Amino acid sequence: MSVMLTKFESKSNRVKGLAFHPTQPLLAAGLHNGSIQLWNYRMGVLVLFEPSISIPAALYWSLEETTTRLKYGNRRCLFTLHGHLDYLRTVQFHHEMPWIISCSDDQTIRIWNSTSRNCIAVLTGHSHYVMSAFFHAKDDLVVSASMDQTVRVWDISGLRRGSPNTGPGNFETFDTFSTVKYVLEGHDRGVNYATFHPTLPLILSAADDRTIKIWRMSETKAWEVDSCRGHFNNVSAAIFHPKHELIVSCGEDKTVRVWDLAKRSAIQTFRREHDRFWDLTAHPNLNLFAAGHDSGLIVF
């Protein structure tokens, strides 16, 4: 078993959201109590701490991603997007369009235009909390995971052809711009996380049934390829390694695990004594990962 090389560790309230800055040695962390931290993980110093401003705990991702991608130098909120009716779970910026995707316990996924600050799409269909929703790195697709035990893939190519120029709250025309392409069924419990492979037509999902599932997509269908078994409690997140044929996962069994994508077998397990893991992210360019747990975060 190889050793996990810890680069940086912090102590704090439970960390539920994480995002690396693409070019600077900065890591934003959203805490369960609603606070936001910005760490320089190379120097090991806290650059910015915004204590809870009486916001729901799960708003962390929206604030935290905004901290990373928008100007954090002046430390002020640039804008607030209103529309979700319950806690937010994840938020992500699109790689080229001025779009932000968010998902919520209100069972919807919303896509916002960050320039006009309007909601341009509401994706409905999940029948329970939507735990994660992410854009595809190249194609006009979204993948979402829900407590309704399904993973959904959405076609959002219609949004590019012409977003409805309506004000917030005016949703009648949105259905023509996004459609459910696939519903992936196979997990026995709620799904906490789903993500696309950066280059291959693969999807990874992590669930409360303690499994990680690998799915393959074609133009017309999607199907389950295999499962990775070994976690002995809820799996919080699972991601593809950006450069190698590996999967990295973490869960409430207090472990981070590394799996061989081809063999679907565990090749490394890193265990913490008392802390459940809640979130995991990979640096877009460097061979670095960050994981959030009950009492802080670790960069490895």
C-alpha cells in the first residue's frame, strides 16, 4: 500500500464544500456552519475567513465557488442569485459560457446566466433532494445525483441556441431548452455524487448503498458497467483522476480510497481516526486533491 502524501491540513468546523483556484495555490472551503475559508495551502495560511452571515449551512458551494472564481481581493459579495427554495448542495461555473449550475434540496437544478444574473433553466424530474449537478467538460450535458436513487443526464444544447430572454420567475419556455437524456437506475439508496469522466464517455456515481458505480454512455443509451465495493458506510463523493486511470472516493466510513479504474479494485485506503469525509475535489492541473471532513480539510 502506497502512502498518501499530505501537503497541507487545516482544523475547523466540518468542511462540506471545496474548490481549488485554477492558477494560484488557493483552496476555498465551505464550512457546515455557513462560513467560508480561503487557504493558501502552499504557505499553510488562512487568507480569508468570512464567518457565518446567518445563511443556511449548505449555501457553502455557491459562496465558495464564487470566492474562487470571482474577485476575492475586495472581499465583497458581487451578486446573489435568488430562486431555490431550500438548501443548495453544489454550484459550478461553466468552462466557457457565462453559466452557473446549482442544485438544491428543493428537487431542482437551475442554470443561471452570471452576466444577466437571470435563471435561464430549471431542470425538474428528480423526486428528492438533488445532491450534485455538474456540467460536462466539453459537451452540452449535465449529470445530476439525487436521494431519489437515480443519476440523470440532461441535454442542455438548446440553451446555447437561444436562452429565453425572460425575467426571473418566468419559466414556461424552459422545457424546450433542456431535456432528460438518460435516467440511470441501479443504486439501492440515495446517490450523493455523480460526475463525468474528463475525456471518456463514462460517469461515476457514489451512494448511500456504499457502492461507487461506473456507467458508460453512447449517443442513444447509458448503462451500468461495474461497481466498486469496499466502503462500509455512505460514499460521499467519487471522482476520476484527471490524468491517470484511477478513481478517488471518500465516505462516512472515515476513509479516502483510491481504485484502479480498469480492474475496479481498491489499491489504497487512507483512514482517519474520528472524522467522516464529506467532499472531495481534484486540482484542474496539478496532481493534488483535497478532502473535507468533520474537523477540517486535507490536501494530498
